[in-house]
Amino acid sequence: MATIRTKQVSVVTMSTLSFTVCFAVWMMFAVIGIPIKKMLGLNETQFGLLAATPVLTGSLIRLPLGMWTDRFGGRIVFFLLMLSTVIPIWLIGEATAYWHFLVLGLFVGLAGGSFSVGIAYCARWFDKKHQGFAMGIFGAGNSGAAVNKFVAPAILVAFGWAMVPRVYAIAMLVTAIAFWVLTYTDPRHAGGGEVKLAEQLKALKDPTVWKLCQYYSIVFGGYVALSLWMTRYYISEYGFGIEVAALLAACFSLPGGVLRAVGGWMSDRWGAHPVTWWVMLLSWVCLFFLSYPQTDLVIRTASGDLRFHVGLNPWTFTILMFVMGVAWAFGKASVFKYISDEYTHNIGVISGIVGLIGALGGFLLPIMFGALVDLTGVNSSIFMLMWGVTLVSLVWMYWTEIVPQRARAAQGA
């Protein structure tokens, strides 16, 4: 008979591994979308839609999946979800038309909904004091975005892009079976159908939930969007080949995933608010510099023209992206620490709502990125958009959290 400690370790380990595979599948078009774009002659907006299509269903399914997790338990929901994606993943390798990829992408996107299942499944195995760390470990499965950037280009170069979804389909099937065999069910974690849909949806009226959605639309929605876009950005802005571009893009995706556990630990120790505030502030600064386009200045003087070039070289750009990836890893954990602190009894549905809205940001932003680049011709315009979104969160947090804290401190004095 396995001890509770053994069950906790097994559940978190297998859930994190499964989420990593799901996330790699969810981000698949970040790499294979580039040769598909060339094959079909797509513009930037069409490429953005192609890359983002799986994110749409992965976003919309998060709320019902969170509800089902609260009602039936995370193990069975996670297992069936992974199985449901195997055939659509495989069929992507057979697709030939743009609409084929869009339709199949919608089905493959179900893998992205695994987050709201796994986060609640893992959290319920731990007490409140350790939930932030446990959820942070699980959330490190976001590193699947980086795994995709290491694995997919190697397969693509060796065997062609169509082999990538076939390999991923087999990996998903094996992972689903291993998950079922090596995890456990705790009947206390399921509502047994007692939780009513109407009661769960009451959370949509809570303004705090919508504030957390705004935060998560940056640290997770922005992470997803940039993970989808960065390989393309390095190719277009700096002229790298796909393998080097994907490797450099992983410098953002990898820390943005694996360091989430550190963010969970930080949130347990110092609280969700301080961590989230500094994450937003640091992101806002990084995005300011990332927004500046490559610029050539000519100053006419009495002795001739003086020419200056202003812009980030690829190495400075990568360092800034790495720093922002680290910050967003912490922020993704801290947002869910808010949830575990304030919504102990319905983590599944609240995480589903926040995950849905955050992931919708990951769907909408790549399309907006493509439209901005098509409209302006400026690659860095995508960071200008993200800078504005981050500013909204900073202002919202200041007026709803910092100002009231100062007022309470003043009354206490």
C-alpha cells in the first residue's frame, strides 16, 4: 500500500510530465508552421491564425475541464483528455490544405486544456501551506514549449515536418497510459456531482477573478503567444535558420516553464501580491526596450552626415527575453497562489476561468501580432502591444491592491 507521500510524489511527477507533453503538442505549429507557411504561401496574419488555432480550443475547454475536475476528479479527466488528442495529432501529418490544418488544430488544441485539470488535481493532494510549490512544479510543464523547440526542428530537418505530428501522437499515447498506471484516485477530491453548474458559474461575477485573468493574460497568454512567434521573429528580424532560431527562442520558453516551481516557492514565502507586482514591473521595463525598432539615424552636419544605428542585436534581445521568461515563470505561479489562497474550495473552476481567459490571450495575441506586422512592417510592434497590456495590469494592481493596503496601514497607525 503506497503511503500518502509516495502518492503525492507520483501524482505531481506524472502530472508534470504529462502536461509537458501536452504543452509541446499545443505549441507544435510554432515550428512546423514555418514550413507549412512556405508551402501554402501564407501571409503573417494567416500564419498567426494557424499558430494560434490550437490555443483557441485549449482556452475554451479550460473552464468545463475545471468544472469536470471538481466534480469527477482529475485523474480520469486528464487521462481521457490525452487519449482524445492522439488521432487528430497524427492526422496533421496527412493534411494538405490550409483549412485542414485549422480544423485539426482545433482538435489538437484540447491538449492545452490539460492545465486546469492538472493544477487542481495536484493542488488537492497537498495542504494549503505547500500548494503553491506543488502547483509551481506542475506548471513547470510549460517547458514543453521549449522541448518542442529542441525536438521538432531536429525531426523536421531529418525527416520533414510531417513526421513531427506522428512522433508526437505516439508520445501522447504512451504518456496517457503511463499516467493512468502510475497515478492515484482520491474519492475525496471529486464532488460526486454535488457541485452545481450555476454555483460554479457564480465565480464569473467576482471582480477579483477578472483581475487575476488580466494578470494571467500577460504572464501566460503572452508566454504562449511569444513562444509561438519567437522562432518566426528570429528568422524574420535577424535572418537565422530555423534550427538556430528555435534554439534561441527556447532561451525564453525554457526558463518561462521550468522556473515556475521557484515562483511557487517564492509565493508561498512572500505572498502572491509582492511577487506578481515585481513580475509586472520588470516585464514592463523589458518590453519597453524590446519595443524599440531597428532604426538608422542620419544627422546632417557642416562636415557631412553622421550615421547612427539604434536597435537590439540578437544577443541583447535574447538576454532581455530570457529575463522576461524568468519573470513570467514566477508570475504564472504567483497568480495561481492567489487562487489557492482565496478560492480553496473551488480551485478547479477558478483556475479554469483564469486559465481560459489567459489562454485566450495566447490565441488572440499571435493573430494581432501578424496583423500588426502586416500593417506596419515593424517586427517589434508586437512588443509595443505587450507593453501596453502590461501597463494596464500595473495600474489595475496599484489601485485595487497597493492603495487599499496603504489605507489599511494608515488606519492601523
